[in-house]
Amino acid sequence: MSLKIGKISGIEIKLNYSWFFVFLFIAWSLSNNYLPTQYPDKTSNFYYTIGIASALSLYISIILHELAHSFVAKNRGIDINNITLHFFGGVAQINEESSDPKTEAYMALAGPLTSFIVSGFFLLLNSFIGPNAPDTVEALLVYSGYANLGLALFNMIPAFPMDGGRVYRAIIWNRNGNLIKATRSASTASNIISLLFMGFGFFNLFSSGSFDGLWLIFIGLFINSSSKVGLSQTIISEALGEMNVNDIMTKNVKTVEPDVSIQRLIDEWFSVYKHQGYPVTDEDRLLGIITNEDVRKVDQSKRTVSTVGDVMKKRDELVTIEPDAKASDALMKMSMNDVGRLLVVENNILIGIITRGDLIKTIQMRTQFEPS
Ligand SMILES: [Zn+2]
């Protein structure tokens, strides 16, 4: 769920709805905690104006950081979909893995480097004009400077898939030439780092009772789960490589015609073959699908009169995929729609079926000789 806010040289920028709450929370906590400590004895008007302006500046800084990643990626021929801002910052949707360690390292470094430069710009500007400028200007410059410095440092934590972790992975990848092995090693480092964050978080929470510890625990959990996701994504996309749905799907799918009665379907399909469901076709044209669950819902007495066409799930309710789609996209489509199989359709003609099991078997086959 996100809102498009603009486009910069072909890269769409989107806001996840969770962002609005976090934006308000950041503006609120700047106005009530940070600013009153840094600039005591100001009006609440001052705190709220600068609080909101600072929160905006933080998010513009995040967009700049993500744009830097995206520009380098584009420059090196990697597809960028969009940049989405959500509660933990920004994510540039990069569709594929880098093709070589250098690309990966440049791409990863671009973000923190940009944040460092922007930070330096604001802090230098402040040291020149800050002393004579109104407090509002000074407060905003100082905050923007430190926010960018924070972004640079936070993202350089060597935990995959954060920027620092990507640089770490690129270095190992460059050394051993094996992306999966490099990702595993980066992922192990991330686990250690996430445990350190959580450990310090709990220590902090119990020793001082300060809620700052919760943030550390939260960051630890975030690093831990995203490094696992990053690792499995890498393994899957490496294992499936350039394979298409066509390479993996089962052709010659057993189908049924819409005018067959439910009783006949039970006797001649479900009792004979061991599939959970059958695509319904009329001369190869896909009309729908019928599963054993659909059949169970039909009253015993009506099974001779009801037909497959009456009971089936219709074509427009089905999730399908084209034969030349990437195999990894099929897996993604399955998990996004929470289904275990996709019908493979070309020009509305059913040409095969691909299941989660098929994909997993392929991944296992292709990774079993991978050194761990
Ligand atoms: Zn980054």
C-alpha cells in the first residue's frame, strides 16, 4: 500500500502509508524532546515548525541517499523500479542482483557517500552562516547535518543487506568469486551484529530502564530478519538464474471440459488420477479451475445434474503466468497471492502448470553441489 509522489529521471518515488505515522512521530519527538533540550526557552511554535521542517529534511535526505544507489545502479545497467519510503527509511527496489562485485560495491557505497557529502555541506554551511543566522536556520542546518551523518553511519553497519553489509559481501565475493558463499558469510556477520544490538538493547533496558534499549532491540530484530530474507533471495535467484517458467513447468496437463457432470468428474478424474484440481478448458482455451474442495461443496443429490462449468472457479479469479516469465517471478507471484501453483497461459491457451514443489525441487537440484 503506497502512494506515488513523483518521478526523478524515470525512477518512481512512493510513500508507504506507514510512513505518515512515523513522520508525525518523528516530528512530534523532535518538537518535544530533541529541540527543547538543544534550544531551551523557545516558543512551542518554534519547536513545532522546526520539528516538522527537520522531519521533512530527514526524509529528503533519505530520498537523496536512495537516489544515489539508484543512479549508480542505472548507470551500470541494473533495472530500478522505484524507491519506496516506509517506516525504517527508504528502499530502492532493485530488480536483480548485481552482476559483479565491483558493481555491487559501487552501488552500495553511493548512498552512504552521498549522505556524508550532504552532511558535510550542511555542517560547513552552518559553521559559516549559523552564528549570524536566526536560530530557526541554525537548528535546521545542524539537524540536517547530523541526520545525514547518522544515515551514512547507520547504513555502513556491516550487516547484510544494509549498505555496509553489501560492501562486505562484495569484498568476499571479489575474493572467492562465489556470490552465494559470500552472501552466507555476510549473513553470518549480520547475525552476530544483530545479536550484539539486541544484547546491548536488553542490557540498556534493564540496567538503566531507558527505553532507548528498545530501539536497539528493534534494530537488531530488523537486521536479523532482513539478512535472512536477503540470503534466501540470493540463493533463489542464483539457483533459478535465467530459467523461465517454460523450462520448469509440467506440460500435458490433465484437464476437464465444462459440460462434464460432477459425478463423472469424481468417477473418471478424481478417483483415477491423484491431482487436487483440474483446469477447465474448451479446446485448450482456459475457462477456470475445479478443485476437490469445490466438488465437496456440491450436495450428493445434485452431483449428476451439476456440471463442472457451474461449480468451477472462473478464469478471472485465477492467478496465471506466461511461459516466458522468469522462474523466480513465478515463485514471487505464488507467495504474493498465497497459492501453491500457477497455470501457465499464453494467449488464453493453457499450456502447462507450475507448482511451488517444481520450483523448490529445481532450487535444491541446483544448489546441492554448492559449497556451504
Ligand atoms: Zn543505502
